[in-house]
Amino acid sequence: MSGAKTVLVKAALGGEGFPVARSQAKRLLSGHESCDGLELDFSGISEIGQGFADEAFRVWRNAHPAVDLRVVDAGDGVERMLRYVGFRRASN
């Protein structure tokens, strides 16, 4: 994904533990609406909450379909919640 911006989720949220709230997703994604591609790096995060996942990977993604939203370094807990909210990784 050329020209993609990578966001380190843990650092962007100031090490607040694991992200659970819709407000955290909104804050994390704010200002990235015009990116061609956005990689969310979940290094160091073992799980995410349903509100965070739904806001980022359903609501925000549907509102910005031109942004190629990708996930990297997601562990089992993060992957489980992504599947729960219907996020499917693009096949490589």
C-alpha cells in the first residue's frame, strides 16, 4: 500500500491501556479522512472493546470508503473483536 500512513495505536492513544470507547476511535482516526491508505498498528495491545472496534471498523470505514483501512500486528484478542464487528482483511 504505497503512500499509506501508519498509526501506532498504543502511542496515539497515550498508552491508555487497551482501547474500548468510541471516543478513542474517533480521536485516533480524526484527520485521516483524506488519506489513501491507513494502517493501524496494534503492537502491544492485546484486546480492544466493542465500541472502539465498531466505531473504527464499521462506522468510520463506511463513512470513508475511499480510505484503504488495514490492520497490522493484531493479536488474537484484537482479531476476535474485528471479526465480531464484521471487519475483514483485504486479501494480499
